[in-house]
Amino acid sequence: MPSVEELLRKVESLKPAVSPATGAQKRHQPLTLLWAIGRAAQGKPRLRRWESVYRELGRLIEEFGLEEDRPNPEFPVLWLYHHGLWDLPGHADVPAASGRSAQKWMKENDPDSGLQPWAYEIVTDREDIRARIVVRLLSAYFHGVDHNRLLSRVGLDAISPPASRREAVVERVIRDSLLADQIKRAHDFHCQICGDRLALHRGFYAEGAHIRPLGKPHNGPDEPGNLLCLCPNHHVLLDRGMIAIQADLTTTDTVSGASLGRLRVTENHEISQDHLDYHRQVIAKRS
């Protein structure tokens, strides 16, 4: 059976078509994968009849695709099939992912459709790998999209407390968004600064920390490159500027200047240098 590494490689090597108008990569393939991963996360059956897949993917592409995109969900499904990630069981004459003949073949055959069994098993059983793939897809293909709305639409909407505000020395937005939940799962709830993972009676606990804070006056975005998985202690210290993260990802105590080690990273979650620069220049300096 193919490995986790093979699944990650296949996700990294998607080849979406490029918009002739804007040069942006189209979102059909990543949306198809997010739809299937959401089904796995919800415990839904791996396979679904094409008529239903066509309808559901079409709505997703219309809502989250590029402005000029036509839905055409046949093409990402067929491309992912030939890429080794998609299953159309019982069919050996599967056409290439282009042209009206491909659309006609899908309509006439109405095949069962879904992730390959080995890929479905991994994203069902390995919450951390599932989250790493989700974070990778969001970071690479969905700039300018409301990630939390997209996660909710594909069924990756684990229960999180609503946004609230707390008065301390400064007003701070406390928000554990659906995206922050994916970041924590991608790191398996280990703090990226100290490596600790807090064990509770039911699972583990960590916090999604924004490098450039949400809300006024910083107005940081809720996007993967602006999020870290931290324990509560290091979350507070980062927010108050007691910790700075250098360009090489080494962490520093801003009072003593002592090194706290290098930020722990995981594949598929890239930290924004722009947000790190902002934190050092505005949050950490102010401390």
C-alpha cells in the first residue's frame, strides 16, 4: 500500500490548469480533494455516485473557484484518477481529463467516485496528515478566500469556541477558528516553541496563535502563514512580545536575549516572513 509520504508527494505535485486571464492556478483539483477529505473526516462513505459528486463539486467550484471558471467537475476527477489519487472502480477505459468526450463518458457511465482506498484510509485515520494536506491546499491555492467558510462548506468544521474579547492590558481577540484548528491538528497539538503537548481527559490541547494579531490595530489575517500551534504559556508570551521569532525561525527571549531554540515546523505549513517581520518590529519591540 502506498505510504503517507507518497500521499503527501502526490498532493504536492498537483498540476492545476492556469487561468489565461489572471495567471492564477485553477482550484478544481484542490477543491475536489478538500471535498473528499471532508467526507472522510465526517465518516461518510468513500464512494459516491457521479451524479451526486457532479452536483456537489459543481456548487463548490462555483462558490470558491476563480471568477471566470466553469464548474466542469469531470476534469479534476479524471485528472486525479490518472494521478493515482482517485478511484472509479470497475472501469478500465477511463479517458484523459479533457474534452467533451470525457464529460460524455462520465455522464454515460455514472461511476462510483472517491479517493483511492489507501488515501481514504490515511486521511481518515491520521488526523495530523489530513490537517497537513488541508493546510497545504489552502496555502497554495486559496489566496483571498475565506478559509473558515471553505472549511465549513467541505465539512471540516470541528467544534471551536466562538470569537470573544477579553480586557487585560490591551484588548485581544480570542478566536479559535476552523483554520486554527487545522493548524493545531497538523502539528498534532505540540507547541512549536517548546514541543509540549497538554493531555486532557479527552485528547490534547493547544492554541492557535496569530503572529500578527487579529483585530485593531494590527489587523492580521486569519491564514496559515500567520498561525502557529502553541501551548498557552508561549501563546501569551508571543502575544505580549516577550518572544521574538527571527527570520531563520530561531526564537529569542526579548528580555534576556537568550535563544529558546528553533521553531518546530512541519511540512506543508509555511510561516510567513512578512508576519514574522511585523511581529519583531511592532509587537516584540514594544515590549
